[in-house]
Amino acid sequence: MGQDTEVTIGEGNNASASDAARELNEVTVPLNSPYNETTTTTISSGKDRNRASFVKRVQSVSADNPPTSNPLGFAAALCGLCTAGFCGILLLGLVNIIPISFIAIGVIYWDKDENCTAADIALLLVIGGVAHLVQGVTGSVLKCLENRSKGSNNPSSGNICVRLFNSFLQLFILGWFIATCYITYSLYSHVDYKFGAAHEDYCNRVLFLFTFWVLTLYFIVLGIVLGSLCCIACCTICFAAN
């Protein structure tokens, strides 16, 4: 009877082990589970969506500038489409670096008695840097509000307030630029980098030359942009005439 009991127990253990193995196989997620298929489908659909969007842009470029009749315009538009993202990131970085450098230089050379007794150049740099940064943030907020209010005939009051504030900042930055140019360029002829003898004309070399060349760089970039626009207008007129 003891042997029968041992055999019965052994069979029960074997049955329990087989049931546990069966349950483990059922719980284990196979490699081709619906979850993996859903993830793969989502990733592939995202790639297909991006590819389709790029194809639509290329088609719109070819519709506006047919390669057969206007190959130069098609090539220029296609290059602009391919480099738009990189140029946008680079331009955003440059736009933010300049105001931050304004604030940094202005704070470093803040003390007027030690760094620039001739003018409040450090104060002007800090004000200009803060105004440019705030104007950039306001412009981004305005674009978001305009995208949200697309399709509605009545713009929201917040949209109007942000637009008015952005316009005020643009006018303020224009006035700041004119005042800074006037003070810096008027001081250029008699500025003294040596502290002591001509104390009323003294200004730190780094502070003054940084401000001077940044303002000059603005005019250089403006001249390049205007020259490029004039060249594009001339080329367009020539192609239209031919």
C-alpha cells in the first residue's frame, strides 16, 4: 500500500509539473505577439507619414517650378527644401546667441566707473539682449496662438494682446538700435582705451569693440540680404524677359 501511495504521489507531481510548464508557455509572450506587431506598425506608419509629407513637398516644388521649363528654379527650390531644417536650427541658434552675448558682456563690464565712463554701453547691451530674447519668446507664442485660431473669423483677445505687445517690442528694439548706433559711432572718433588721462572718454576695449562690431555686423548682414534680393529680382526679370 505504501508503494501505491508513492506511485500516486509521483504521478501527481508529474501532472503538476506538466500543468505548470503548460501555464508558463501560455504566459510567455511570443516574438510575433500583437504588441510587437502594433509597435512595428506604428513606427512604420510614422516613417511612411514623413516620407509622404516629403514627397508632397517635392511635388509642390515641381509644380511651382517645373524641371523642364525652369530647371534652375527647381534646383534652387529643392536645395532650399532639403536644407530648410538645418538652416532653421542654425538661424535659431545664432539669433539666441547674440542676445545672450549682449547680456553676458553687459553684466561682466557693468561698472561704469571702471569700464566705460564715456557712455552707458553696458546698460544698453543688457537692455537690448533682454528685449531681443523677450521678443523671440513673444513671436513664438504669437505663432502658436495663430495656429490655434486658424479657421476662426474672430481672433481671441489673447492673440490681439500678444500681437500688440510684439509690435511694441519691435518698435522698442528699433529705437534701441538707433540709440546704440548713435552713441557707439559718435564715441568711435575720440574713445580712449587707457584709463587715467582722458577719464571722460575712457571705455574698455573689449566692451566697446564688441558693441561696435556687432552693430557693424548688423549693417553687413542687411547689405548682403538687400544685395541678394536685388540679384534675385534682376534674375527673375531677365528670365521673364527671355
